[in-house]
Amino acid sequence: MCTKEENVGTNCIIGNPKLINSKIEFASTANNNILYCEDGVKIKDSKIVFQGDNSLIYFSKGKRPLYFAGIVMQHNNVLYTGEELAITGRCRILLYEGKHLIIGNDCLFATDVYFRNADPHLIYDVNTKKRMNESKSIFVGDHVWMGQQTFILKGSKIGSGAIVAGKAVVAGKEIFSNSCWGGNPAKHISQGIFWLKDTVHKFKEKESEESMKYKGDDEFIYQFKKEEAFDYENFEKELNKIEDVRGRLKYIEENIAGKREKNRFFI
């Protein structure tokens, strides 16, 4: 539990993040926002900007620094990153219209991953004059690998154990657990796969040979279990009922932070 609080006007930084060539900025008109960092959080080469009111960023602990080319929070947004998020190069996150980005544990993001939950210019039907492009939240499960320059757009849900290939564009799709998707727009490439954070960067012939058959357990193979399943719709509905940002922080702490049920984000 973090105890240190630093107030910036009506805004607050809770915790003691190590900032490396990074900046946290609250616009002059921004009010009642919280940046919450668990113990040990490091933020490198990043710019985090709160431009609106009542938004929350919650960074969980991890061994590696978090790299963000930029995060922009508007009104009533929640950004949650799970434990041990590894980012090999800077990513960008833009959140609007009271919608959210929830990221599970043990994820790996390559360089230039981009999250955006709005278009954001307004689009209307020529006949009904009704707006067509509502903003939507994004959910990323546990142990998800995002390839270089992937775009993850509004309404996307990515199941635990999935791979999104480099330069893929995922717009409002459900990505199955233990599957690989790629292309623009992203399409289903393969099912029944799992991946490891080990790399081939320094492999010689011996290591390559040994890697041809996995000798571990089923740690990264996910399945549906009713008692563990995460209720996306109810989670967001209940979160949006809470108007006070500290109430939202408490809701995140009680419902996501520190949780490790293996199959919670199975799709």
C-alpha cells in the first residue's frame, strides 16, 4: 500500500515512482486526477499528461521501467497496467470520453505500440443524423505479446496468452486466448499457441536445438473457468457509476490490482 502523496493543486501523485527522463504534467484546468504507483515503479523516457478531470492511472509493480512516448488522459478515464508489464520501446496511449484501458499481468509490448479508444472526430449517419463512432474501452488480458507498431483501437478485447503481430491493426475485435492475429485489419492466423519471454537473440546451435521442444508445464495455456471469469461488462458498468476518482481507485484495488487468477481474461 502506497502512503506517500504529493498534491498538485487538486490532483495527486500517490507513491514514489522513479522518473528517468520523464515528466508528469497536469494541465492548468485539470482537476481531481490521480497517478497511483505501486512500490518499485520506474518510468523512463515518458510524458504523462492529464488534460481533463477525474481520471486515474494505476501502475503496478514490475522489474523493468515503463516506457511511454506519451499518455494523454481526458475526463473520467482509467488506465490500469498489471504487474510485470515489459515495454521494449516507447508506446502511446490516448484515452477519451470516460472510457478506459485495462492491461493484465505479465504482458510484453514491443516498440511503438499504440492504444486509442476514440476516432476521435465525430461521424454521423447521413440519413438518421445519429452519431456512429462511439468511444469504447479496451481490455488486454494476461501474458499478451504485442508486436512492433501494433495499433489497438476502441472496443478491442484481447484474451490471455494471445499474440498480436507487428503492424497489426485491431479495431473492436475479440482476440481469442492462445491465438495469433496479424494484418490490417487484423485477422486470425493461428490457434492453440503459447509464447515465452525468452528470446533467440544470443542463441547458438545448442540453444536453438534445445528450444525445439518445450519441456515446461501448461503455465501459459488458458481455458474457460466460470469461477475465475472476468465480467467485462459489469466491471465497466460498476466502475462508471463511481464519480469520485478516489472511489475508482478503491474499486481498482479491490477488483483487479494484485489479482492472479490464471484464467480470468480467457476469451
